[in-house]
Amino acid sequence: MTTTLGLRANLAQFSLLVAVNALVGGMLGQERTVLPLLAEQEFHLAAYTAALTYILAFGVSKAATNYFAGTFSDRYGRKPVLLAGWLVAIPVPLLLIWAPHWGWVVAANVLLGINQGLTWSTTVIMKIDLAGPSRRGLAMGLNEAAGYIAVAATALATGYLAARYGLRPAPFLLGLSYVALGLGLSAFFVRETRDHARLEAATHRGRHHHLHGELTDREVFAHTSLREPALSAASQAGMVNNLNDGLAWGLFPILFATTGMSISRIGVLAALYPAVWGLGQLVTGPLSDRWGRKHLITAGMLTQAAALALFAAADTFTVWAAAAILLGAGTAMVYPTLLATIGDVAHPAWRARAVGVYRLWRDGGFAVGALLAGAIADLYGLRPAIWTVAAITATSGLIVAVRMYETHTPERSS
């Protein structure tokens, strides 16, 4: 079969990978509404830091796995890594259903982090392989939209299931179905895409000639983390973005519950933010192909900071819903655009590893957010924790404005 680049030429495989990533997102969504309430109501974890241990476990395992997913994708191919990720996911819903104590939940989230790191990283890399340089923003918008729309839909569904049938086991039965579908589709229908990356590498022209060709793992890590301005600016912004998400995942449902709000309404708020985030990426991904990456990222980080400030100041469903929409919009501006930036700058020969390093830093934000927000909430309360993260997010946006250069223009991509 002839290897060609572009979304139209690879539409069937690209669409299949979008569906697979929706199932990956659904695995994450099964926890968004239910687990913070489970920590408080069934396991009686009063301290915010203790309740956030599952996000810390998830963030550390996912961040580390992202790095290895990129390295293994270059070494062994994309599809074997994808399959390994789905195999690791099999015990997760079962552990959550049967957990007799909190340690089981933490263990489930270690496995969930490994699952997300292997599967989500690989679907990102495979879509970048297939799309080629000209429509990279659109490709990442579709990928991230599928994942986070599924997060939102599953968070909403589990909220209603928990309200009607209890916190366990009904909400986590969705996760079992996602594992079965994801593993089946990946095993029997997904095809390897590494040859597409090799084809692009043969004709690649980039901004930095000294970064062309093969680099060692250490060199890729150094360039993505510190040395290369666009890559390093993207890495820090990605970390802060997921610091925000860790805060929203772990503390927002508890904040909403302090007003006596019902589980179903908490589920609506928990779903609204990733829903706007997911749908918005269908717009912002293609816009970054047309307008460029830098200004969308800067504006998105500042929008997130404003939304977090609104969360901290509000105490009603209506205002929190508006803040959730604003936070989702800001995140949609940032999320696919950061990934597209990595694809713009990194040479195809080491791009999978660069994606892995970026996602290591980005998902390390879950762990940083869990520790920071939990500690501040324990010492000073929920709202000061949210104000602190809002200030950090605004600072991150300013760093992007100063350090990042524009990585994409229509002329360059063509």
C-alpha cells in the first residue's frame, strides 16, 4: 500500500483513531464526577491533600509513561504501544468497583495513568504522522476534541448514574465497555503509521537546521524542556494547563458540594468545562493553522486565569457554569495548539520523543496541582487554593508571550 501524507488521503485510519481516542477520554471521564465524592462520602477523607492522592498517583504515572510512550513508539512502532495501553486498562474499573480502602483507588489511578500515557500519546503521534505539516492544528483539534468530549459526556453520564444507582458500581461499568471497545478496535483495525513519519522526514524542512536529523534521547529532552524557546515555552504552559485541570478535577466537585448542591448538578458542572474544551478544539485547532500558534496560546492561558478567578469568587450554580464555559474556552485555545507547536518544531526523526517529553511535563501538572492545591486548601481553604492557581496561570501566559516565537505560517507549512 502506498504511503501518503494528509488527512484526506488517510481519512479512514484518521477517523478510526479519533474514535479510539474518544474511548481513551471516556476512561478518564468515568472518574471526574464520582471519585472526589467517593473519597469524601465512602472513604471519609477529610483532608484535601489525602483526597487528591489519586490525582497525584495518576499524574506521576501518566507523566512518566508519556516519555516512554514516545521513545517506544520510535523504537518499536506506534501500534504495539497502543495495544499495551489498553491491556493495562483492563483492571481499572474493577479496582474502582471493588475497592475496600483508598489504596485500591490509588492503585487504579496508577494503572489509569499508564493507560492514558500509552494510548493518548500514541494516538497523538499517529495523527501527526498521518496529517503531515499543513493541517497539523486541525488534526490535533480533532484528536483532543474527541477525547475531551468523551470526558465530558462520561462525567455527565456517571453523575446521573451515581445519583440514581449510587456511587458504585454503576458509574464504572461504562469504563469496562470502553476497555473492550478500545482494545478490539486497536487490535483488529488500527494500522501502523511509522512509515508516514519516515516519509515526512525524507522531505522535511524546518526552522532550525541544527536540530534536523537524529538526536539522542538526552538531546531531545534538553531541547524540549529548556533549550529550544518554543518547545520549552510550550512545555511549561502545558504543565500549568494540567495543573488547572488537576485542580478542577479534584477540588471543584468538593467546592460545589459545600453549597449543598445535588450530585446531578455537580455532574453538570463537572461536564460543562471539558465539553466546551472538547468542542472548542474543533474551532481552535484549525484556527491555529490559519492564524498561527503563539497568540492563541497566550490568550488561552490568560482566559483560563480569568475563569479560575471567577470560580474562586462565585458561590452559585449560574456563575460557576459561566466560569466553566470560560475555562473550557481558554483550555480549547491552548491544548491542541501546544501539541501542534511541538509538531511544527520537532524533526520527524525525533518528533515522537519530543511529544513524549512535552506530555511528561504537561501531565506532571496533575501531580503538581494535586500537591499544591491540596496543601493550600488544607492550610487556608478551597478558595485561596484556586486564587493561587489563577495567578500561576496568568504568569505562564506571560512567559509564552515573551519566550515563544511563532512556529507556523501557511508559507512555512507549504
